Amino acid sequence: MTMTHYDDDMPDVSFDENTITNLSGTEKTNFIEYVRDDLEYILQHKTHPKLIKYYKDVFARLIKKYGH
């Protein structure tokens, strides 16, 4: 099943890294876990491809910057 006809309905999404900069270490870890949980959920439910890419990109950036 292709969802290309929904591409115009899905707005571009962006992640503001300032959201996580001021959090404590524990809060950053929790935030990363929430993003991972959301990513797993949308992968299971086969949501819009643009949304899947967004969550994968955000999760990858969070792990690269804060996951060490």
C-alpha cells in the first residue's frame, strides 16, 4: 500500500534541539526513551513515511549527541 497521495497533507516537521539542551541527564534519557517508544509505535502501525523518517532522524541525532 502506498501513501503517496497523502504527501501534500503531511506538513514538514522539524526538531528543535534547544528543547533538550536545558534538560538534566535523567530528563534527556527519558526524552530519548519517549522518542524511541514513539518510533517503535509508528513503525508497528505503518504510519506516514514522512513521519517515520522524521522519528528515525530525531532518534539518530539524539543518540549521536546525547547517547554516549
